[in-house]
Amino acid sequence: MEKYNSYTKISNIFTLFLTLLALISLAQATSSAVSPKASRTYKNFIKTKCKTATHSKLCIKTLNPYAPFIQTSDLKLCATAVTVAVEGAKNVSTIVTKLAKKKGLSPRDGAALHDCISDVRDSISVLKQTITAMQHLKGDAVDAKWADAKTWASGAISDAESCRDGFAEKKEVSKDVRKKINSSMGKLEQLMSNALCFIGHLY
Ligand SMILES: *[C@@H]1O[C@H](CO)[C@@H](O)[C@H](O)[C@H]1NC(C)=O
Ligand SMILES: *[C@@H]1O[C@H](CO)[C@@H](O)[C@H](O)[C@H]1NC(C)=O
């Protein structure tokens, strides 16, 4: 009798042990992968929000890869849109700088181009810092930060616009270079205006 009891006890402990193991591995599996259902929810959230943005298609295309991070958070959506614009600005400066070298821009035009791109980059970087800070702020300070964020976003957009307009009129710069500046700056303006739209929704 005693032997039987200790046998069932060990058997029960063993079963418990196996159950625990199974639960732990299930927990690990669910935390490392987003379920298809959650993934659909996150993508729908992005789609719905992007419909209200100025450039919806670009919005969906650039934000979808970040769906697992954004989930259904308006603040994270906004922060990601800004981060994408920062990346876009880096891309523009790389593309345009290379092109300017290759197509032999005059030193003066080269310098002008460099200046206007770094203005845009600086504005967006400050914007990114502002949004990142907001994820940890509470209370009155938040309103002031949102107002700052709007100012920086509008500033970055008008910097990009004046850069684009300025070069569109430079007849001495080759048509190729002007066209490329126009199209890459144009895309950046779209990314920024999407970000500004989300800032507007939050504030
Ligand atoms: C920036 O360039 C990289 C590499 O070419 C590209 O994968 C990415 O989509 C670009 N991002 C934006 C926002 O233009
Ligand atoms: C400049 O880009 C915009 C779109 O961003 C386009 O509508 C316009 O036609 C372009 N202008 C030139 C001269 O290429």
C-alpha cells in the first residue's frame, strides 16, 4: 500500500512537471511570434489610420513592416511615421549627394544643395527626439512638446519645399539632377506630411 502511494505521488509530480514544461514552451511561443489574428488586427489598424493621412498608399507601404511594434498604439504609429521620415531624409541626402558629385554640380550649387538637405535632416532629427521624449512624458509638459513637434514638422516640410523650388529654378543645374532632387524631395515631403497628420491626430 505504502509503495503504491509513493508511486502515485511520483507519477503526479511527473505529470505536473510535464504540464509546467508545456505551459512554459507555449508562453515562449506566443511571446516570440505574433498570432495571425493579432497580425491582421495590427495591419488593419495601420490601414484605417493611413486612410486619414495625406498620402495613404505611401503611409501603408512604409508603416506595415512595423505593425508588430505599432500594434494599436496611436503614439507608436506617430513615432514610427516620424522615424520613417528620418530614414527617408537620410536616403534623400545619400541619393542626391552621390548624384551631385557624379553630374558635376558647381561648388556653389553643391554647397547650396548640401545646406538645404542638412536643414531638412536637422529638423526631422529634432522632431524624432521630441516624439521619443513624449513616449515618457506626462502632464502639462506634453502639450508644449506637441506644439514643438508640430512646429518642427512644418519647418522640415517647408525646408524641403524651398530646397525643391530653389533647385527647380536653377537652369544651370542639369535637368537630370533637378528632376531627381524634385522627386526625392517630393517623396520626403509626403512622408513628413503623413507624420504631421498623425501628430495632428494626437494633439
Ligand atoms: C531608404 O533606403 C533603403 C535602402 O535603399 C530602403 O530599403 C528604404 O525603403 C528607404 N526608406 C525610405 C523611407 O525611403
Ligand atoms: C516634381 O515632383 C512632383 C511630385 O513630387 C511632380 O508633381 C512634379 O511634376 C515634378 N516636377 C518636375 C519638374 O519634375
